[in-house]
Amino acid sequence: MTTADMKARLALMTGESDDEVLSAYLTIAGDRIIERVYPFNHGEYLDVPAKYLSTQLEVAAYLLNKRGAEGETAHNENGINRSYESASVPASMLKHVVPYCQPF
């Protein structure tokens, strides 16, 4: 999937149209996945493995949708209750991302 495809899908998922904002959130989401896949040498890897591109979209959409309430742990107003699992990406969104192991 190309970067343009990823941005187009993220725009559909979130309603965001600013290309730079979409790129920024896709980069942040990609960084979180790369840190999880390559926990000990993520600086060597720049691309998200293809099997995690949908996860990258989900994480980017999650981060975009909670923009403005990043650290919120609880919010109650007129019967609406909000709380967030984490100030960053919830562990539950990355639980299926498997760290890469390389034999010595």
C-alpha cells in the first residue's frame, strides 16, 4: 500500500483533510509499531512491515480522534463518559504486533 493510499484511507476514517497532519500521525503510528517489532534496534528499520499497515492506520486514527484530549483519564458530561487506557497508544492496540527475533 502506498503512502498516498494510507493517507486517503486515514482521511476517510477520520475526516481529516490536511496532508501534513495525516503524514505526521501515520509517522507517529509507524514509529510505535517499529519500536514494538524491533525493540532492541528499531533505529535500523524505517518501514512498517506490510502485515502491520492496517494496524498503523488504526493507531493513527486513534491518535487523531483523541487529539486535544491526549492525557485524559476520565471525563463525564451529560451522560457521556470518556477515559483512556494510555496517554499514548494503548497496549491493546499493539498486542498482536510480534517482536522480531534474530539468532546470534
